[in-house]
Amino acid sequence: MYPERKFEPSGSALKEAWEQFIHTGNLDSFRGRTEISQSWTRCYRARVDPYSKGCTHILNPKKVAELKKRHSELLDIARPFMDKLYEFTAGSRLIVFLSDETGVILENIGDYEVRDSASKVNLVTGTNWQEEEVGTNGIGTALKLKVPIQISGKEHYCANLHHWTCSAAPIISDDGTIIGVLQVSGPSDEVHLHTLGMVVAAVEAIRDQIRIKRKNRELNRLNHSLNKIFHTMSDGALITNKEGIVCQINKSGKKILGDDIEGLSIKKILNSNPGMWQDLNRGTGYSDVEVMLETQKGSFHCLATGTPLKDETGKTDGSVIFLNQINNVKKLVNRFTGAQASFNFSDIIGSSHEIQKAIKTAKGAAPSSSNILISGESGTGKELFAQSIHNHSPRRNGPFIAMNCAAFPRELIASELFGYTDGAFTGARKGGRPGKFEMADGGTLFLDEIGDMPLDQQAMLLRVLQDKKINRIGGDHVIPVSARIVCATNRNLMEEVQNGNFRADLYYRLNVIQVRIPPLRERSNDLRDLFNHLLDKICKRQDRCIGFVSEKLMQHLQRHDWPGNVRELENVVEKMLSSDLEAINLGIEHLPERIAAKQKGPAVCSSPFYPIPDRDNKKKEMSDLIIEKELIIQLLTAHRGNVSKVAREMNLSRNTVYRKMNFYNITKEQLFS
């Protein structure tokens, strides 16, 4: 709205008041509007020359061109409305002006005669019409007051403008800042109060257009961003119209479904899952539904998410469907569930010939794609080897999935290995579940305790190893899988084959490369290193420090058979630390009772082959010890280090021979290196 003019003083009264004011600065005789008196006061204090011939601040053409370029959007929007204003007032000897936010005139449209008259007071493009420059006037005073205003005749501060009437309104943006002023000017006797109303209406229309253009710009920017996201997202995405015709598909979608998808019916694409389109058509969405699509490029296993698009009345107007490759989901799940191998060959402790031979075999097999069978007693570190093989293979960036075949009831092994579909059996998880083979796709599947797998499941495993494909339990879709198989067992699988407990064809399929991990008793030279490594690991976990380990304790440990191998050794170290939480040194008093009790019996060297009857005769005892040591060395030399043959000839167990070798400090390296 613009201010109402409740009282207009006569021309002579206003002239007298003006003359008095410019000479004395006294407004006692002024009876006009407050806006005018306040403006005159500002001009008087700014020392504006009331007899100036017009604006003296004129910009050069180059500066004017720069200003027009900077305000090009305002000019483009305002020009049509300026033309309309001029058409409405054609023949009325009026000029339409547009200024920027500082009062510089950017554009003017009007009759030639009036424009010529205006030029005499420099009311032209490129001149600055702030109050401080030319006194009270339409543009300058509207900028000061930030409201529409009409300045007529002698209300102008400068005498050369007393024959003009200016109707001006500021153009204010939505954030409250002035971006320009629209003004209509003409001779005082040609302009009426309603002229200001037309200017205000034009300014409102300009503001609306600016607002619309800004909204369109924002929508275009948003549309561009969404379009960019749509075409660069890793998921395949399709948009359909209300008839179910694909009207847009992104690059990932084309890689999945083919290039010639636009224009096809979504019913054809989801041919094996008609219910999915029916749900969307009814306005019901779905999320992460597992589907197998038959595409131009073959079968595609994915998770599908569909969202109906609705118009302003709530009716379904189309849909958007996202397709996420199931392998991407598996990789994400594996990463967050810890399905990664963390050990490497450098983590295997031991320098003995036996363990180094096993490491060499495993390292050599790792780069190939052949199946590997790891054999060894419980506690020797079979999974440590399996993880090291995976991390040394070309599949190191893929998942490492481990499954203990002895840990599941026989009726659940198949569902764990191959997965199942929704409702495949009582208790099956809703939506189904992928099996270990699917989760290991692109990586390594480690099957521990393979010797405990039931025969009927062995047949299913053999089929997968041959075909590289699986069928989930209860499903009819074939899913290709590519997983490197590493198996482990503590049994003699060949004996199991002979006994009918293990399939021969599966044995030969798995046992392409065999890695035998020696038990701890066969690599006693590694015991010190293993003990120190485990002691450091457990101390770090318990935030403790052990400064000294007695030699007697180490000797006692070296005499033990270690039927539980490295796992038993770790258990013993932890028991010793837990038995005395204040200890800073470890001695034989910290040994677990079951190990300490064995050390109280006869000397470890005694055997039924060479008895030592007289314990009081030290010379006789030393003689027997020397004879026994020499005999063991002779037999090991004769049999080229074959401990089993030595044990048979001495009528002892292999464990006893190893124990005696430890006692006499006899190693194969000493004899055959």
C-alpha cells in the first residue's frame, strides 16, 4: 500500500513554505505531508543545492553496461511490465523508469517529447537519483522510506523539478532487501494519484515473476541434482507411468536389464514376480524383496524395492523401482559381520622344519584356485592356516566365510550351506536366507571338521563343487557361485573312506593340495617361541607384565606331550597367570596340577626298553641314559628321521619317542641338515 494524501496545500502556500525553508531551514509555515517535510530536512542537512539544474552524477557508458549486466534478470522481468505501463498511459506524456537499489536509472521508456524535457534535468539512464544527489524525488525518497510514494510539483526539493510529478515504488525481494525502484514521471498537470496505484500493481507483478523465476530455478536445480543422482547411483532404477510402461531407466539399470528397456511394460520385466507390479498398481510399496529376474543378459539375482508415485488426488500415477545386486548386499553384510580373514603367514609362530614345511606348502597353494585340504590335530591352528591362504590368494579382497561342519545337526547343515527360501520348512526365517556358499561368493569358504559331514550332505556338496551352482532349499532358481574351498579335518579321511564314512569322490575333489600341520609335540623346538608369544598376548590383554620365567618351568613344559597342541598351551599360560594375579615371575609352582603331577613320576627318560632298576646308582643311571640317547640317534639316522619306524622298533609310542628326543635335546635338524 502507498500513503494516503489527506491534505494537499495550495501551490502558492507550498511555494511560500519551500522558499522559507530553503532560506531559513524553518518549517513553521509548512502544512504538507510529514514524508515531504522529513525529506526536505534530510536534503537541507545534506547541503543539496535547491537550484541545481538536475542530477550531476552521471555514469560513463561502460559502467552503465556493467550495471545492466549485473541486473539483467531484473531488467528482463521488468521490461514487459514497463511496456504495459507505457501502453496504458500512451499520449499522457509520461516516462517509465527503472533504477537499481542505489537509485541509478537502468532503463526508461516514454514519449520522445517528454524524454527530451527530462534530459534537460538529466532524468536519463545512468544518472543517480538518491536524495543526497538531487533532493526529494520519487526514486530517492522511495529508497529512503522503503514504501511507494508520489512526489508532485513543489514537493520536490529542487526548483528544476517543480514541474514534474514522480510516482515510485520500491521492488523488495522476499528477504526484505530492495533490488530496484519502478517510477512513472511526467508533467505535474498530466499525472494523477491513481498513477501510483498502477506503479504499485506493476511492482507486485514484477515481484511475483521474480518469485516464480526463483522457484523455477530452484526446481531446475533440484531436478538437475535428482537427475544426476538417478543416473549415477549404483542401484538400478526404473520409473514407470501409471500404465506400467518404463519411461526412464538409469545407467546401472541398463547394465542389469539391457539397453532397450524404455517403452517396455514392467509386467514383462517382472514376469516371474507378477505380484510385485500388482502391489505397486494398488498403491502398495515393498522393500528389499529378493527376486531372480530373467534379463537380456541372463539371470539377475537382486533385492527389489518399489514405491508407488501418486498424484495430488492420491491415485497411483506410476512407480519407481530400485534393483540392488545381491552380491553388493553380501559384501556389505560380510564387512559388518566380520566375515574377513585377519591372519597372515607372518602370524604363524615357529621356525622348526616341520612347521616351515607346512607354511611353504600352503604359501605355494594360495595363489591357485585349487581346493585345499588342511589336516592336523585339534588345536594346531588349521583356521590360522586357512585365513593365511585366503589373504595370500587373488581372492584376498573377497569374503572369508568359515563353517564348522561338526557344530550343526545333520538336518541343518544343508540350510547353512545352501540357504533356503521363505517357508521352506517349519521355523524358516521369513523372506528366506542365503547360505554360506552365497555369502562366500568371490572369496573363500572354509569348511572345518569336514570329516564330520553326513554322507547325504556330502553328495550335495560334491554336486555344488562340480557345477558351481546352488539351489536354495525350497527354491527353484539356480544361483551361480564362485568360492574357493579350503577344508580342514583332524581325522584320517582316507581311513574314513575305507570305513565307508566319507565319499571317495568327494575326498579326491577336496584333497587336490594337502597341507599337514604338525602337532606341537613334533615341533618342540617351537615351544619357547610359542610360549613367549602367548604370554605376551595374554599379558597385554590382562594389562600385566611378567619379568622372568624360570628355566625349570620351561623344562617341565617341554616334557609335556601337549595332546591339545597350541590351544592347550594357550590354556596353560592363561591358567598360570590367573593362579597368581600378583605374580611378576613365573615358576613351576604356577603349573596346573594336571601337568605338575606328571613331573613327579619316574624320570622322563625311563622306558620299558631300557629300564633303570637301581635309582641310587648314579653312574649306572648316567650310563643307561647315554646308551638310550645313542640308540635313538642311531635309529633316527637309519630310518632318515622317521619317528614312526623308530617307535615301532623300540616298542614305544610315537609320543614317548618325541618326549625322549626332547629330553636328550635331539632334533632332526641336527641329524639331517
